Amino acid sequence: MQEFLVALFLLSVPVSVSALAHSGTDQDEKACAPDVQRFCRKLMDRGDFTILACLKENRPKLSAACRYVLVSHGQ
């Protein structure tokens, strides 16, 4: 679960110098938790960027709420 929270942190920031200044919200976590469990569960031990890549790869199948989180954070 810790890796999932870190992945959401990464989702919450654009890849830039300011990446360390932001964090995901509880709402972001709630929006994407079911999608991470559904599509990326087997990858959770492979690191945060892998989870992010998995979510992006599965974007058409994600819930509208999780897609919004990705888009709103520049992903």
C-alpha cells in the first residue's frame, strides 16, 4: 500500500523541478485506488513509475475519476 501512496504522489505532480513540492490528496487516492487494484496490482512491487505507466497504459479503461486525476496533474 505504501508504494501505491507514493505512486499517487507521483501522479499528483508534473515531472519537473517542482515535483517535490506537491503531494496527492486523499481524493486523488480514492479516485485511483480501485483502478490500481484492478489493473496494476501485479506491478505494485515494481516501483512507482511502473504503476504510473500502468495507469497510463490502461487510461481508456480507467474510471472517469482516475482519468481526471491523471489529466489534472499533467499525466
